[in-house]
Amino acid sequence: MEFTSETTANGVSELSFTVDDIPGVLWSPADATGNHPLVLLAHGGGQHKRAPGLVARAHRYVTACGFAVAAIDAPGHGDRPRTEQDEQFTAGIRARLSAGEPIGPQVATHNAALAAKAVPEWQATLDALQKAGHAGGPVGFWGLSLGTGIGVPLAAAEPRITAAVLGLAAAETLAEAAARVTVPVEFLLQWDDELVPRDSCLALFDAFASPEKTLHANPGRHLGVPAFELASSERFFTRHLGEGVTQPR
Amino acid sequence: MEFTSETTANGVSELSFTVDDIPGVLWSPADATGNHPLVLLAHGGGQHKRAPGLVARAHRYVTACGFAVAAIDAPGHGDRPRTEQDEQFTAGIRARLSAGEPIGPQVATHNAALAAKAVPEWQATLDALQKAGHAGGPVGFWGLSLGTGIGVPLAAAEPRITAAVLGLAAAETLAEAAARVTVPVEFLLQWDDELVPRDSCLALFDAFASPEKTLHANPGRHLGVPAFELASSERFFTRHLGEGVTQPR
């Protein structure tokens, strides 16, 4: 693990890093040490580790909850090279959208291929952050859509993750892994999702083996998750990961 | 409106009252005046205005949120006389339970009959509380199961109610009224509800015309709503009714 830069603003320290050529960011409370909880943020399809929504979420988790927060670019996203398969996927999606055809099944299949690469990358990132002394406390995972495509098999494989906020994904490619997830899950569904059929998203919620799982469904399309769900996720993580570091101000 | 007794404990004032022979309770912050939000609590079937869960909820809303809270007995419940129809319903339910038959449709039909009486009773209670100076602020409604059987037509008819927590009820008898509800709704569903079929409960959520509505579904049976939903309802009401009165301590 190599740390490439550090900045501090508004009480949040931001460290850029790479692990095996995978670029990432670690946000944490400035001037705080100790085994605070760590939340992993997995961005959505077409986004990257510093997408505005992810940065805003990371800052909230640091300043309101006292957590550390890490994000990495998914394969073919952000600062990472794009493969021939990535380019073909993008061209295929554009063609289907132009033709007014549904893209949900194509997105789910592509996300499953990305997840097969991304799961060991997240595990290597967690190993490296732990060795560097940045992840001694409990670990949570947040990711929707592509982030859930990665997060479900990751949570099934990785016992260090003890709570997850997931959602906006279909059962077909993920139900089998979900049946091996037993940690508490807060699961988001958009009632009018144009990418993920409602019944298939409900079926994915149903598939989790977790004794504590809670479904939050809201009206609106795939990208329209209401702002109050950010605050809900803070309480969910605080409930399951514990209180973070109170920052000196 | 007649006030029959007042006690104060732990910063909560408790006033017993009657409105047209309907007995009720008003909980409010002790030593506080002003137009704080008021939340109406409608108990479930077979319960009453001072059921332990209702009293605990009322105290939380008063002490944590600074709200006033009112509850009345539903027709045939608590301190109110039971009709021949009530007795027949209870006997019928017992017989069906003994025979291992489902009771959901019978409960829904009986609840609809109770709601036809209870809606004008709640409106008279709200009138009386306003005249007595206890309901000058925004008004919320909380009620599950029978409380939703009453709350949906009440929220459809009563413009003073500006936010509602509802759930654990089926669409068949309530969807038409739900389509006339436009205020924010937090709606609870129990994933393994033995009384309310999942699809019918989802259909009731779908039926609300409210631009802001949020479904919270959790594993478990009809009476197993998890404790964290109490805290969620506090934040929902605070978001929509505003901050209550900060208590002197």
C-alpha cells in the first residue's frame, strides 16, 4: 500500500492511496486516532471513488459519525484502464438506450463480471488498510446498484464486514450470494426503478439470510434515492458498528 | 371536553379527558406551553389508549421530541362499551383461530366498521383539543393495524393531519381512501405477517397518493415490529412536524 497524498479540510483528513495499482481514498477524522469504525463505499456504475455523492457521504460519515471511510475505483472505472469488454458493454448499452430497449439484464450481467474482480480487490484493500493501522475497528459496507453487485458477494465472502447498506439491484445474479449474508442489512428499493424490476428487487431483499434486515422503499427512479436515507444509513451504521471518534473542533 | 385528572412524572404531564363520552389521554411536556406539534396515537385491535406500548411511545415523543401526544379508546375497546357486533366478532375470531383458519379478512372488515365510527370521533377530539388550547401546532398521526384502518380514512378526510406513520394493513378495504392521502407517510410492513398478506400490504403502500412515502419492511410476524422503528418515527415526525418544545430539566 502506497499513500500518495494527504489533505485536511473541515476536520476531515483525505489520504490517497494505491493497493496493487487500484487507486483509493481514505477519509478519516483529522487529529483522531484509535480503532474507529471503517465504512467502505462502493460507487455506482459509471461513477468513481470521488464522485460528488460519494465525497459528500464520506464527509458526513466522518464528521457526523466519527467513522473512517474508504473508497476505491471499480474495475474499468475512474482512474483505472478500461478493457475491450468495458467498451463493448458501454457501446451496447448506448445502442439499447437509443432503441428504447431495457438495459437492466445487460447491466446486471456486466456488474456480475466486475464483481468477480472487485471482491478480491476490496479484500486486498481491507488487508492493506488494516496493516497500515487504519482499520482496527468494525467494518461496514455501503454500495447501491453496481455497489450492491459487488457488495453482496463481498459481504458473503468477507467476515470482517459486520453491517451493510445495499439496494437498487435485482435478484437474478445476486440471490445466491445474498443467501450467505447474515449480517444486518439496510436495503434500498426505488419504487419506480426503470432499471431494476420491483419484484426482482423485493426478491433480493427476501433472499438475505440476515436475521436483521430492513427494507426502505421510496417513490422515484433508479437515481432518485431521497436525501433522508443518508441520515438513516448513519444511524444504521452507528447502531451496528458503534459510535465513532468524537472530533476535536 | 372534560378533563378528569392530571398527573406529572418524569417531565411528562398526563391529562385524562372525555369528549362526548369517548375517553382519552393527553401527554405533554410538563412546564411547557406553546404550539408544539401534536401526535395522535391510535392503538391496535384488542388494545386501548393506555396499552404499555402506547404509553412508552407517548413518553418518548414527549421527552425526546417535545411533542404533545393524544390517544383515545377505539369503539368497543378500553373503557368503552362493547356492542353485540363486537362480541360476535370476538367469538368468530376465536372460533376461526381454534379451527386454524385465517382471520385477516374478518379483521379487515371489522376494522372498517370501527373506522366509520372512529374517524368522526378523532375529528371531534381534535376540535376539542384545539379549543382547549392543546393543539395549536402541526398534527401527526401514528397507528398500525386497526390504527391504520382508522388512520387512512382519517388522513384522507382531515386536512389538519400533515404526516402519518401507518402500516400492517391490507389494501382491500383501504386502497380507495389511501389514494386520497397526499401527506408524507412512513409505512410499516412485517415481511412474515400472519394476518396481512405481503402483496396486499405492498399494494396499500402503492395506493397512497403522497409524493413522499417511505416503506419500512422488516422480518417477523404481525406484532414483531423492531424497536428501532420507534426512533425512526421520531425522526419522521420531527422532519415533517418540526421541532417540539425543549423541556426544562
